[in-house]
Amino acid sequence: MTATTPTAGGMSEGSGGAIVQVSDFLEAGPVNRVALDLAAAIQRFGGNSKIISGGGLMVAEAQRAGVDHETISVASSNPIGNLGGKIAGRLDEWNSQLVHSHGEDAAGMVFKAISKHRVPHVVSLYDLPVQRNGKPTPGLLTALKGDRVLLASRFLQNLLQEAGYLQGVHAHVIPPGLAVNALHPSVVTAARLTRMVRDMEITAQSPVILFPAALQEGAGHELVIEALKHHTEQTWVCLFIGVGQAERRYQSRLTQKLEAEGLERRIKIYDGTEDPATLYKLTDIVISTVNGNLAFDYACAESQAAGKIVLGANNGSTAFQIEPGTNGALFDPGDAETLSMALGWAMTMEPDKRAELENNAMLHAFKTYKRDETARQIFDIYDELLA
């Protein structure tokens, strides 16, 4: 199945059998978005698509796309009921041809469900492996038994390979797809930009630095503050944009710290944004993770899709997603001094050089993270298994 053509291997209109996506929840988030996008695309191209998840805000979106959704908790910590049996019942009822599990928990439940009635099983892994007593969790070892295992990044692949976990595993690196077109600067109208500048009280003369991170302990806001303190002689404004659930006590302490440092007018805290494309359009520099070791750096990928120079920590997937001097810069994880140096480099860049790096970032994102390309690669794997 290509991104524009229904497969001839049983997913076409009238075939009856279903391709089933299984995810822990359908709450807003990049992992759940992959499951929903694949299901919607299959349905749109004339296939038969279903989703099993623990429910969430995006269930309504699945229904609007014509995808049947069944609410079954797939969290491994849920001890109530025979979850594998419930999933097995739905797979039989839908005459399922193939199941795609998103995450370790979903994979574990699906393996129980298909133990008697075998169907091809694809597993996507998006997170770093968790170890207990120096050994991988049983969930990871189970997930790696999928007929095909899709890994979110080359970093995750290298990590598992070096640990010896990929021996005999049919693994492919397929980054999660992003709606890159929705982040392109051209979609932002002058009215949207003017409204955000007014609401955030940003002057046209102020270069904007963006740090999207959870407003929680350990996210790295203090380190960004320390790095920015080296540049108080320059003109800039920094936006701390909350990602996910905020910790109110932490946010309050962060506000107090900014006031104590006299930076409350230059560093502003917001719980989040409903218009990321406009926020990126307004931004000059994005600081991605400062101390994380991520399996995939979503903030970095989004920022590049919006054509922004990204400064990221030199570890995890971030180190693979940024090419220093070409589309951004890397600094030592958790180190304010090297972050300050990266900021100085980005803030003093000549306009022509900045335009070149921004264009490089956008081209990289469109080549690597485009949602249709992700779907095409995954549908090729479906076709291979269903042939």
C-alpha cells in the first residue's frame, strides 16, 4: 500500500479484513498521532481500519475519519480483566489481517491476543529501553519478537544493537511522521502573527528564543537562565513554553527566580500554545532538550520543519537530528557554558548565513519527517507481510 494507492494484498475496499492499530491511549501526542494517522490513511485509501486504545481526546477524531475504535486498556499495570482475551475477541470479530502495536505495553497485550490465531504483528518503539538490575524489562524483549520492529531513530537502533538486543530482529528505522506542511512559515497569516506578538508583548526589535519543555523539575529551565545571563547586554526575549502537564509549584518557583534575577520582562512563561506554527514563525532560535537523552527529539524535528535553527544537547537522538553548522548547533548536556556559546553563535549570525541554515533545517525535516513518507514506508512493510 503506497501513500496514495490501496494495497492489493487484502486491504483494498471490500476485502473485509481489518488492519488494527493498538495504542495505550488516543490522547494528544506524537506517538498516538502516528497510530491515528495510519488508521485514517488506510480508511481514506479504501481499506478497512480499526483502532484499539485506552481512549482519549482523539477518539472523536478517529470516528470522524471513519475508523472504528474500541476502548480497551492496554496498560501493563492494569490488573483487571483478561485484556488479551478482549483484544483477541475484537481481532477475530474484525477478521484482522495485521496488527500494529505502538509501544511495549501494547505489544505485550497483542502477543497474548494472537497466541492462538496468528496474524502478522508490527511493533513500533518510540522510547528508550528501561532496565532493571542492568537487564532489559520483559516488555522490551517481548516487543522485539514482532514480525517487524520499527524504531523511532538511528540512536535507538544503535543503542539496542550495541546491547545485543537486535540479533535476529527484523528492525527498521522509521521516524514518527509530522505534519510538516502545517508548520511551514507560509501558512501563518499576518493577522495570526500580529495577534501573538500583541498577546505575548514582544517588540519587533527583540530576537525571540524559544525553549519548549515541561514546566516541571529537571526540565532545564534554570540552566537556560544561567546561559542567557551571559548575554544580558544583547537584545532578546526568551519564551518558556510549557509542554504537557505543568507543575504549579515549580512554575511558581521559576517565576520567583526570574524576578530575583531581574529577568521577568525578558524571559516569559506560558503554559502552552494552540498555534505552534505562528509561535515558530515568531521565533529566531529554538533550544531543544538541554539534559535529556531522548529516543526521538520531537521538539527538534518540529522546529526544523518550521525552518528554525535548533540548539540541542549532544546526546540521544538529538545528536543525530542536528548537523552542527548546517542546521543548528550542539552543546554539552546540562552545561550552561557551552549552551551560552551556542546562543552567542546563533544570535550573532549574519542574515545570509541564518537564511541558509533555516533552509537546510526545513529541507531536512521535509525529507526525514514528512507524515506521508512515514506512512509510505510503513505501508510497504504491511504489503510485504501480507503478500
